Amino acid sequence: MEVKDERPVPAAEARNTMSKKKDGDLAYEQKICMDFLDKNVHMNVTDARKAMKELQEVGRIKARQAAILVNVLPEEKSDIRLIFSKERMSLSEENMEEIIKILDKYRK
């Protein structure tokens, strides 16, 4: 299999892309991944993309970090700190509050 494009995407978009393939066309690992995504992703693609775009406007959040935030949907500042613990940047309290407000809009 050839890599055509590499960019961070939310899990909802990955599920949507994989669901377009016929079940017989999926490799064993892809079937396991699809099963996991079906069970654990509760956001639709448009909401995930909107959330990522809004998150990237907060502070200096990159697309990869926004995708992680959309996939995990942290509810507390301590969870956000864990996500950014290995990053070279730190978020202010105001930025973390803004992230939680944005994610609350998309949480089910």
C-alpha cells in the first residue's frame, strides 16, 4: 500500500474514509481499526472538522494537537496538561478554559 497523503485527521474522518471501502477490501488490521472506531467515535465528520478548526484558533495549537483533543475530548484542565506534557509549549489557563468550552459544544 502506498502513502498518498499524510495529515492529522480526527478519528471521525478516519472512520468515514474507511467506511467507504467495501468490507472485503479491508485488511485484517483495518477491520480491527474500523471495529474500534465504530465503537468509540461518537462525533460526526463535520463536527470534528469544525472543532479542529476552532481549536487551531486558540493559542498556538497545531493540527496534530487539535486532532488529539477532538479524539480524546478532555473534560478537565489536567487532562489537557497531560496531552501537552511532551510539547515544548504550554497553554495558559485561559487557553485551556477556551479548549474545554469548544469541546463542550461538540460533546454528546
